Amino acid sequence: MEHVPGSFGTSASFALRFGQIIFSAASLIFMCFDFDFYDFTTFCYLAMVMAIVTPWSILLALTDTYSVLVKLLPQELRVLSIVFAGDFVLSFLSLGGACAVASATELLASADGKICDGSLCIQYQVSAALAFLCWFLLLASALFNFWSLPSLYY
């Protein structure tokens, strides 16, 4: 098997997972600072997606850690396919949530500040920015795993 840097079970994959954990947890924390986010579906959607991404990334980071310490790469097609599919689906879910929150926050901020005051809108914007960063890392991880899939056929 060709070892692609960033594919599942490598130290670069652990670095990607660690970034995903940090950005998704921070996005969730910034979103949940205020209890009024339950009033808008887009904010609940992003909170739900980040609440799924965080344990997914933690589980895979633990697996990467074990794989690096034992120096045994997972070489099963099914496992790598599941990791690729999960990363790919979660990356686009987080992209959708980040875009929705960014546009909803901009809309609420442009409504003369009646609905969204300054600090609350800034929290939502920071949460959307962190979700965009998490999306980027998820997509990178999915692409690295996709790149290493053909080497398992032989």
C-alpha cells in the first residue's frame, strides 16, 4: 500500500483530525453562548452538524493515534471507504451550515440591529468562520483518503 500523507492512520491525518476537533468544538461553543440561537433553524442546523463532527473527529483522532503508536496502518477497503464517505458527507454538511449561518447573520445584522445586537452577531460570525475552517480540514481529509483508496485494490 502506498502511504499517502494525510490518509487515515498517519500522523498527518492526526493533525487534520486535531484541527477538526478544535474548530468544530469552538464553533459549537461560540454558537451556544447565547440561548436565542434556537429561534432560527440555520443556527440549530450548524450546532447539530458541529455536534456530529466533533465526536467523529475525536474517534478518528484516537484511531490515528493508536495507528501511529503501533505503526500499523489500517489497510481494509471497507474501513477507508467508510472514513472517506463520512468525511465527505460531513464536510458538505458543515459547508452548508457555515454558509447558512453566515448569510442569516448578515441578514439579521442588516435589519437595523433590532434582532441581532453587535456582540451576538459577532459570535455567530465567528462560529460560521470556524465552521468554514472545519469544512476545509474535513474536505482535505476526505480527499487524502480518496487518493489512497485505489492503492487498496492491488
